[in-house]
Amino acid sequence: MTSSPTDPVRARRQRISSLVLIANRIGYLLYALAIALFVMAFAFGFNGVLVTLVTISLVVGSILLAPAIVLGYAVKAAEREDRERGL
């Protein structure tokens, strides 16, 4: 494995890192939306629409965040290991 910018392993890690960043941002945004919707539901009464939107926001945010967090740590660990090995 070489450390050139055309290294396929590093290029793939970079693509994964970019996707992880996007998934993290969207996931946390959906969590923030769920919190805002919950506050609105609390203030205006827990009607079916707001409860459904809170639930959907939490589920989709969790689906995005769970693998994104794991993959983010994996990419960081692989890069750290390459640096320690001098690659």
C-alpha cells in the first residue's frame, strides 16, 4: 500500500468519511427536529400528526446515525494506524 493520493484504499476511506459526515449532519438535524416537534406537541397537545413526525424523525435519525458513528470511528482508527505504521 502506498501513500500516494491515488491509493484506492485511502480514496475509499475518503469517500466513506464524506458520506459519514453527511449522515451525521442529517441524523443530528433530525434529532433536533424531533426535539422541536416534541416541544410543539407538548405545547399544543399531543395530536397524532406531531407524534408521528417525532417518531419518524427519531427513527430515521437513529438509522442514519448508528452506522455513521461506527464507520466514522473505523475510518479514524484506520487512518491513525496508518500514521503509526508510517504509511
